[in-house]
Amino acid sequence: MAERRGREPGGRMPLRSHLRELRRRVVWAALGIVAGAVLGWFLFDPVFEALQHPILEVAQDRNSLTSINFQGVATAFDMKIKVSLFLGVIVTSPWWLYQLWAFVTPGLTRRERGYAFGFVGAAVPLFLAGCLLAWWALPNAVRILTSMVPEGSTNLIDAQTYLSFVMRLMLAFGLAFLLPVLMVALNFAGLGRAATWRRGWRWAVMIAFVFAAVMTPTPDAITMIAVAVPICLLYFVALGVCELHDRRVDRARIAAGLPRLDGTTADEPRSRS
């Protein structure tokens, strides 16, 4: 069982305890990722085959020389390490997300800790779903981008550049799918009202489509819509959860003779701001 953090009189936690706990959680998260990277090392061959499959398909369809190029002597070894670490981050996402929340939960009540475990349970599948969506969009992105190579030319794609492109794409989608969880977490922590998210829904939809247009560098609208729509749906689902939570908190405050969180009382109309 993890030892409790020391507290000063008044319930405050000393900075040293915070830093010691943060260091412990970072070390545990890093060890988990390293363990996942060891597994990723043995999975490198099938994963690399899947990574280069879109490029091989392009070369076959166009009957052109298009392939991944390893420029240096140690490039293949370096890429194997990076792919292994990347797989470690993906595979152990439940572990390091738990460590992130575990750093917060010791300062919360038992009920709030239950919420935190719920957040982790929602964050893991959403992060993986975002990565899978990026993996689905990858072949089309490769096909469109390589189509701009002039006929008769050779397209030798640098292995490191290609790997960085794939990693950024998948991590960006995974983190984008975590934003609704962050919305709900801020709401439950009292740092963001549902009214705030409700007022900004138009901006949220626009940002989702801009994100989809930038992160899926393809000219077709179908891929962009397929990426943006799930992000928008997750935003509105999170907004609904925040609305239900705010109403429950307001009812409890009114029953206790306190004003709502927006400052209105039971005799006054609810604020729409």
C-alpha cells in the first residue's frame, strides 16, 4: 500500500512531499513504459511490416520505386529502439494514466477517488480509440501525399522522418480524444462549469474540424469528417455529463440553504451564462 503523503497543520501538503510523490510516480510510469518497450522490441518486425505496408502498396499500385530508406549505419537500430518505446507508451497507457491520477487522488476524498478511477477507465479506451483512428487514416494520408511525386521519379522516404510522422499522428489523435475526459475532470474539480463548455460549443466544433484538416493531410472531405465527427460527439457527451453533475451539485447546495454555483438562489431563475 502506498504510504500517505505528510500534511502540515491545516491539511496542506508540504512542497517536499509533493515533489517526492511526483518523483515516485514518474519513476513508476517510466518503469512501466520500459517494460512495455521490452515487449515492443520483440514485436518490432510485425509492427514495422504494418508501418511500411501503405508505402509498399503505393509502390505496387503506381509501379514506382517508393520505399523506406535507412540512411545511416545505426539508423535501423535507432529506429528499432524508437518503435519499441512508442509501442511501450501505447501498450502501457493504462499504467501511466493511472500513475498520473494516483498523484492527484491522495489529496481527494474517497468519493473523489472513485471519480478519478472512473476517469482513468474512460481515458484509456479513448486514448486507444484515438490511436486506432489515426492508424485508419494513415494509409490514405500516405497515398495522397506520395501522389505528388512526379512520374518517373524515385521516392526514398527517410525512415526516421516517416516514423516521426506516424508517431505524431497517433499521439495527437490519442491526446485529442482525452480532451473530453479533461473537461469532465475540470468540472468535477469545480474549475469549469457546464455553462462555460456550452457557450464555447461552436468554437469546439470549428477547432475539431481544423484539427482534422491539419492532422489528416488529405484533400478528401470524407476522411476529415470521419475524424472530426467523433471528436465533436465526445465533446457533447462530456458536456452532458458536466450538465448532470452541475444540476446535482446545485440541488445539494439549495437543500443545504446555499446558492447555486452560479450565484443564484432557489427563488431566482437559473443563470444561462
